[in-house]
Amino acid sequence: MTILKKDKRKRKHHWPASLVSSFPLVTTNMILTEELWTVQSYIELFSEGCPTNLRPTICPHCQEAVMLHKHGSFKRTVYTLLEEFIISIYRFKCIECGRATSLLPNFVMEHHQVAWDVKEEVVRQQLSGVALAKISEDLDTSAGKFSEKTLWRWTKAIRDEIRDSSSELWRVILEKLPHVEIPVGPSKPVREQAWLFRTWEQVRSMVPGYRNIGLLAWLYQIKRSRAVTVG
């Protein structure tokens, strides 16, 4: 497993919109893992290949319940807020239909390189009242800077996804944390997105296993865990 870390200040370019993702999924033959990892914990766990207990046991193509065979791997660059990594994505092949699939971690969207924590930082700053133009100017990630247009695409897609998933999100949050503290007075959030981010901070602080997981990575996880659309 190769880890590549670079000083974020050395990269100052703006990424074109074609190289960055919005929230909704494109068709894919990848399986999203059920486990919640950070990039670092994923690298540590997969340092010697995919653990046997994490190998897919249902083919996403033919739906047969069968342990898929190992079928190599490929490298993926992942850009987080502070560091750039190269990780391995592992592939598996079904012995019944002969088709292959990949096992994708939850911290990055398939076919893309920018991790969810970058997008979450943009949304959080916007919700706190910072203009996208200002965020674009000041936010310097491991991938460099992003244009205002790119940030607008991210935030619009995320806002739409949260709106469409609102009921499901609140249901799952309340299952995990029934006694949510509701802020009142001047600290009360105005928009539902802000409510969700504020509530998620309570979940992270009180529910074991969620401390290092951002809201967007978790949303991506619960909506797409083991869900595959085949292109």
C-alpha cells in the first residue's frame, strides 16, 4: 500500500468541473462497503490486501449468494482537506456469472478523487454565512483550490440530496440518539441543513464508532450501503 502525502500549499490550481463530483451517483458496478472508515483507518486495515471477512458474499450482477474471488486491485488518488493519499481499491469476480466488481470505501465517491470531508467543509462554511466566492478564495486543500462554480455545484447537489433524504436522515439519527438536545434562542439554526449538521455533532460525540465520520460520508453510506446499480 503506497501513501503519498504532499504539502497542500504547493498546489494552487483550480480544478475543472469535469474532474469533480456532484452528490448523485452515476451508474456503477462498485459495492459500497458497510463499514465506516477514515482514509487512514482504511489504509491500515487494507495494508496487506482485503480482509477475508470484508469480501463480498453476494454478486451485484446476478444476485447469487456466493463468496466472490479476488480479482486484483487498482490505485485511486484521494484528496482530503490536508493530505493526498494513494489507496488500493480491490476487485472481485463472481464464479457464477464471471463478472467483476470493486469494493469502494465510504469516504470518497466512486469515479472521483475529492473526499467527502472537503465538500463538508465547504457546506459548513456556507451555512455559517461565508460566501462561496470567499470560500473559493480561502480554502486550500490537498488538491489545491476549487472554483466558485465547482463549489456551487457541490452545495446545490448536497442541498438537494439532504432535502430528498430528510425524513430518512432524521429517523436514523433519532434511532441512534433518541435524546437529542434541541438548541433554542440565538443558537437555534435557521436552515434544516444546519440542524442536521448540529445534531450530527451530538451523534459523533456520543455514539461509539462515529467520532471521525462526517455527516456527508454517513449520508452516502446509509443510502448506498451494499446498493449497486449496474451500468
